[in-house]
Amino acid sequence: MKLELDNETVFIGTGSRPLADRHAPTVCFIHGAGMDHTVWVMPARYFARQGFRVIAPDLPGHGRSSGAALETIEAMADWLNELAAALNVASMAVVGHSMGSLIACTLAARRPELIAQLVLLGTSAPMPVTERLLDAARDNHPAAVAMANTWSHARGRLGGNENPGMWMMAGGARLIERSASGVFHSDLAACNSYDTAVVEQISAPALVISGSADQMTSAAAGRQVFDALDQRAGARLVELPGSGHSMLSEYPNEVLDALAAALID
């Protein structure tokens, strides 16, 4: 679906179901750097069919949303807050991958009353980005996509996609390649300058999902985020053995199982 926000078009994946009953539980999926809502197709469709209102937006300048890419995680969190208000959402679970996890954390710290639950996939705080990757992304050099895509996959580098005819490495590369010029660098720079103190301000129950073979945001970094969360609120940690950063394509069923266990009573 599409809507207008701040004079720009926002595209929202809804799991192929219309946003119906506003009183139904809502789950919002936030994509990572240089990506868009299509990374959430499987979980979005699943939760839509479980009676959830599913909101999987393309961030400004990403996918099918217009406008310029926002330059800070804080600006992205404020934008998501505006989007929730425009959709009359009073409470929602927020699921974020990589950069999306930082947006989710910031929104949870700023608007705790809005967040029913957090799920942070492939997270790290801080989320440093190597200068080599930043420089290549700034120059729109193909090496940026090659580095990010290689470091994001573990199982995917060896093949093994359970979906016949699908090549994880090529799919991951194409996802970043189709983003508008400058968007990937802007996103990476936002991650690199993230304020790590935000995580300690979160009071919502949270689940951290990390991959044991993640070279972008390591499993150790995920455990550090978990340790910084409010354990009294019910923080949990799931580590996917053998998974890289691209867990949504490498281990989609395991990710969905963890999401369902966390969000469905």
C-alpha cells in the first residue's frame, strides 16, 4: 500500500493483506542498510495470516518510497514514529534487522509507550563500519556491494538455498545494487555514528537474534546488546548456529520460528 507522509510517498508491505482492524495486534518490520521491505516477505505474510496488522515500510529513499534517505538513525526513528501516528497505531511490536535494529532501539527509547515488544536481528551497539566499506560506498564502487554481500553471508557463499532456483549471493547483491545512488553510503554512515547509550534506555521486552557466523555484527556483539537490555523486562537471546548476517535468507525458517515464539501468545 501507499500513503503520503511529509509530502512524500511511502510504500508499505502489508503481507499481501489489507490493513484491517486497527485494534488487531500490530507488527512493524524495519529493513537494513541499502535494502527495502522485500526482505520481510516471508514473516510479513505469516503474521498477516495470523491476524496481525503488518507494517513493513520502505524507508525514505529506499525501495518504492520517495524522498531522500535520512542521514541519522534518530531521524529514521522519528520518521517511523510519524508513520505510526499516520496509521493510527497506538502500540506495536517492532522487528528490525541490522540498521533497522538501531532504528527500533531508538524508537523504543524515545517512545516507550508505543513499543509492545522489540526483536533485534543482527544487531550491534555500536555498529562500526570499516573505512574501506564506507569509502567504496561513498564512491558508488562495486566493491562496496561485494564486501557487504560477502561479509553478510556464511551458508550462502556455499550455496545450499532450500528454495530451488534461488541464489542467495546474487539476490543479496542485487538488493543493494538497486538502491538509489548514495543511499547505501548514507545508511552505513548513520550506523557508524550511532549513539550506543540508547540501548540502556529501553524498557520494552526484547529478543535478540544473532548468527554465530555473522561477520558484520558478530554474535559477541549481539550478546553485548542483550546484556545491556533490561533483563527484568524479559530480554531473551537466540543464536542461530552457522548463520551469517543475512539470516533472513540463510535461515528463514529458524528466524520465523523465533519471531512466532516471541510475538504470538
